[in-house]
Amino acid sequence: MLKIAENLRKKLKWGIAGCGRFTETGFLPTIKLLRRSVVQSVFSKDHARAKYISEKFSISDSFSNYDEFLKSDIDAVYISSVNSEHYEQVIKAANAGKHILCEKPLAITSVQAEEMVKACEVNHVQFSVDYTQRFHPIVKKAKEIIDDQMLGKLVSMQINYNVHYPPDDNFRFKKELSGGGVLRDLGTHLIDLMRYLGGEITCIDGIVDDMIYKSEVDDMAIAIVKFEKGGYGTFNVSYNNKKSFNRIEVLGYTGALSIENMVSVRQSSAKMTILLDGEGKKAFHKRGNKLLNTLKSVQKSFLANETPLVTGYDGLVNLRLIEELERKCLARKN
């Protein structure tokens, strides 16, 4: 009983690697809402930035040396650095015995991602990826409906995630640092969401292009996937739409559902509409903070040293699918 009580009182001590915009406006304000998590340390190569973030959020320690950062009093690391730094930082954190929540995409290549997953397995640390789309309550309900065969046999799924994000000095527009553009940044979310709702994907094809901005990286992608259990999915992502409809549609043999105001919104009251054969249309509204729900789930699994809902292996599978699509598109260009 005493040990159980101690576990219930224990707090998860976090270190944050990467002090970019999302860390400042998203992660840190959200994790402060969790009673059983505390941020102890932050790391940035830019010491002034690390110090600014630590002071703004009343965090004890700030570092510009990653090895010293890992020696601080932390149990887990949130890695929000540029994509090209994920590989080294995850490997070092795993070797230091820290649980890891990493931003997506997991790495520049799937070969790197595979090594990252293995390093976490060897060091017996939990490894998760920040795929927040799974954690809206409307999405969880949609999965229950699909898994319970309420829509009948899955025929098709369509998801759109289109935003206006013209190139700037952000690392996302530098291929050496990001690995690619909107497909790796937003498309990885939709691949993960499709796998969550429809099951494993056996093949993927489509188009990846720098259609509007002609920058180093792609600004749009359209893909079609085939699910292992049957049925197909399509998604499109872009940085080049000033106005867009971002929604999910799932069609089955005997029913359909749609989800609106969820995909591209951080906190939202999403709407799910359900059409079932022989029944009237039903509509539900549910508010959800996807990031908060994600962090609650990760916190629980890290404290209990249990496998998280989203694993490093999920990040590896999603990256392999991205690479498959990129290879097919490049082959057609050549």
C-alpha cells in the first residue's frame, strides 16, 4: 500500500530539448496543466534562448550543452528540435535511460528511425511520438464506430489538412534540416491517423510537388493508400491554401461518418456526423484539447513504465510510408 501511495504522488520530471515556437506557445503552457508533470530543464544550442524560456516558465535549469542537459534531474525528454537533430538526441537520451517523447517526423530517414527504436528497446526506455490527432475524443469515438462495424465494411477514407504557410526562415523550408516539406510535416499526421482508424497500410502512391512556392521542399501532396484489412484511403496536405476545408470522411458499405473542425485546430469543439442505413442523421459536438490529452496519456505510460499508445515504431512505419511515396514520385519525375 505504501508503494502504491508513493507511485501516486510521484511526479514525472521533464527536460525539453528544443526551444522553438511550438515549445513556447504549445507544449510548455499545456504541460503546466498536468499535476503529475514538472519541467526541470530546457536545452537549446542558443543559450540566450534556453535562458529566456527557462525564465519565462520558471524552469530551474537551462543548458546549451546537450550532454550536460541529460545529466540534470530529469526522467523524460521532450525532443522538439529540428528534424535533423532528432536522431542523435534520441539515441543519447535512450543511452542515458530517459523516456522520450519526440516530435514528428521521427528522423530524416527510416534507417535512422529504426536505430532510434532499437536504442530505446535496448535501454528499456519508453519511446513515443507526438501524434496528437489520435487524441481528440471525437476521433476515439470514430474509431469505436469503425471497429464495431457500425459502418459495415470499410470502403474509403478521406482526410484533408491544408493551411497557408508561405516559406520563411523556419527549418521546415530547408531540406537538409527537415528532410522535406508539407508531406513530412503535416502528411505524417494523416498517415498516422489513417493507420489508427483504418489499420495498417500495405501500399501508398500519389503526388508530391512544390506547386506554388518553388522552394527547397514540397508545398503539397496527394496520396492514395490501401489498407491491409480492405478499403482505400486518400489524403491531401498543403502549405499553399489561403482558404480550405479540413475534414475527415469515412465511407462504409452500410454507413458513413464525417468529422469537421478538428484536423487543423489545436483546441476545438469538433462535429461528427453519422449516417447509418435505415436510421436518421445524427450529429455530435465534442470539445477536446488534443495536445493535453496526448500529454496525459504519455505521462501515464512513462510513470508506469508501460508502452504508450503511440510508439516509436509507429513513427518508423509512418516514415517508411512517406519515403515510399517520395521514391515513387521521384522515379516518375526522372
